[in-house]
Amino acid sequence: EFYLAQTNKYEHLNALLHTFPEEALQRATELDEQRAAGKTAGKLHGVVITVKDVIAWQQHPLSASSNILKNFHSIYNSTAVQKLLAEDAIIIGINNCDEFAMGSSNENSAFGPVKNMLDETRVPGGSSGGSAVAVQANLCMVSLGSDTGGSVRQPADFCGIVGVKPTYGRVSRHGLIAYGSSFDQIGVLSHTVEDASLVLSVIAGADDFDATVSTLPVPDYTSAIAEKRSTKPVLGYFKQTLQHAGLDEEIRTTHTNFINQLKADGYEVKELDFDLIDYIVPTYYVLTTAEASSNLSRFDGVRYGYQATPVKEELTEFYSANRSEGFGKEVQRRIMLGTFVLSAGYYDAYYTKAQQVRRKLYEQTKLVFSDIDVLLMPVSPSTAFKIGEKSSNPIEMYLADIYTVFANLVGIPGVSIPLFQHSNGLPFGLQLMTKHFDEVSLLGLADALL
Ligand code: GLN
């Protein structure tokens, strides 16, 4: 009841596209009754959760915040949702997001932007902006987002909360609407590292419905991180990330001072050379738009969603009308970019080249983690910016993803933790990354530092 009241109180932030008050209360009552009748409580008994509008929940709306899927209802549960429900969670609503998870500000939703609770003239970050604000404004205890290039970590950073992107393949993507399939991963937004760890323990693990998900056993992250608290992992940072010209001066100094503080606290911190930094964003946008152009070809108005009226007789015109009216501007831009880099004559120059860079990044990353345990980085070059400030300049918006897309390019896990406050009054955080499937070290250090 508390959380449902909060959703009413903060409705104007536009963090939730749908809430299900009666269903939620009924489920809460049922869970209480089951418990009273002697049934063991699940790990998330009574935990109030919201999920991003790209994660399928049976018989509930699923639109990717796009007009092309407006009024579409999922006929099945994503594996992540299935697992939450099996552990007695109560899902109360669906989070607004950037259309098809494309964006860094949540301004690309067909259903209006989400507002940052700390300053309603500012963006909450994206694309999981609704999931971040839902936690920030206490509309739920934790939320699920998806992270293809930072969409969990960056909105967490802008909203002053915790955001965890697991290793690629840690959480099943079954029932997650695909953006860039080789990058996408479901993540958790929460107030504490412990909360995120508990939810991750529930949603992670093998799944017959996703061939890319790992069969590695899932640790009990909550108890594993508690054990980690006494150890001091070897830390490192890339010299080039803090030297980057686009980085806000105050964020730069804060990070530099924090690194010095860590050293003073007895951590070993290594400065590393990483000369591929300028290739990260271009590589990410070539590869993800390529994958998106292919993934989104299924939305043609025949199998799913929006059909333009009057219905066009000629097939190409039919597709074109449905897709031109159904998809928003940013999604169309990316479909065109992706189609371009995959087209005959340009494929080798862009797509193949970007794949080669991705492989190089992967190999360098392996070397990095033979030297250190945890990599430190800013999350975003700035704090939350004004609504409308960057929306007319997509390149500028893309470049701001510089610190987050790296983890997705190489598949490693990352977390952002809200450690700092800017003199402009807004929060910003520290990003930690580890080698693949080392979430225990990642969350352990995050918990120790927060
Ligand atoms: N901002 C990045 C993009 O627009 C990341 C999005 C995401 O992680 N879903 O692609």
C-alpha cells in the first residue's frame, strides 16, 4: 500500500507506464495467506518490484515504449520475471524507458520523458530512466532494467542509486526485447548493493530458452559479498579515461582524489595505459545499430503491432507506412545506420572493422584483468543534464556513453555506486568492473565502498 501510494504521489515523474494496484494487493494478500498456512517464504517474499517495458510479463503490456507495440500484451513471461515471481516478488508496475532501449536520457519514449526526482527539469538518464526513478522516488524497492551500453549504470548514476549490469550471459535474455543481442543484459537498480545482489542471485543462471546464457553455478551473492568485505582486491584505472577532454572537471578531480584516498586506505591501485579509448564509442554504435536493424525487422505490422491506416495494398508501401509511423525518430535513425553499415560495399569497411576492434578490446581486457581485479572508471562524463539540452545532437549524446559501452563490448560485469555529490547539487558515482563472471569481487568491493 505504501508503494502504491507513492506511485500516485509521483505519477508526474512518468517513471511508470502502467501500475496494477488491485493485482498487486491481491498478490500480497495471497502471499500472506500462503505464509500463514505454513508455506516457506520465497527469497523475495513481499519484495515490491517494477520492470522495464522491454521485459516480458505474461498478460501485461509490453511496448518497448514504442507506438509500434502500443497495446501489445506479452503472452509469456521472460525468464527473469518468471524467477522473480517464483520467489514471491510482487511486481506492481512497468517502467517507462527510451524506445527499444535506445538512448541515454529517457527522452526517446513514445510516452513522454521521465523526470529526475532531484530536479524535475533534468533527465534521469537512460534508457532505463523509468526503472531508476522508480527506485529513486521509492515507487518500489528494486527494479529491473536492461543494459546494452550503460542503460542500467548511467541512469543509476544520474539518480543517485545503485545499478548492476551482470556479465553477458549471466542472466537469461529470454523475453527481453532485443536491441543488440550480443550486448544486451538485464540488470538491477536498487538503493543498496545488497538488494541488487539478492535479486541477481534470483534472476541469474542457466536457461534452456537462451543459448547464450551461462551454465556456471550462481553463487549466493549476498553471503559471498559479505565474505569479501575483509579482502582488498588489486585496483586499476585507465590513464586515458581520466584525461578525456569531455569529462567534467569536478568529476575528474573527485575521481583522482578518490583514487588517492584508496591508496591511502591501503589498496594497491595501478595506472594502466589504454590507447583504444577513442574507438570504443564508434565500435559500439556500428555494431549495436547493425544488430538493431536486424532485430527490429520483425516489427513490420504483420506479425506485431501497429498497422497504418488505410492499410496499403502494395507490400513495400505497407511495411514502410507501418514502420515510418510506428517507430520514433531515434529508432529510425539507428535502423538506417545499421542497415548502412551492413550493406554491400560498406560491410567490410564498417561492420567487419568494428568486429575486429571488438576482438582487440576483448584481448586487451583479458590482459588487464591478469594484472588487476577491479577496474575503476567514471560512469558518465557529466551529471544529469537538462531535458532537451542534448536531444538535438545525437552525436554528443552518443559520445557521453564513453565510459559505459566498454563493459558491453567485452561482456564484463559493471556496477555504478552513488558515492559523490557535485557542487551543482547532483549525485554522481563510481563505476567498477571485473573480469567475466566475477560478480562476487565486483559486488563485494562495491558494498565495501558504498
Ligand atoms: N545509451 C546507449 C544507447 O543508446 C545505451 C543504451 C542501452 O544500454 N540500452 O545505445
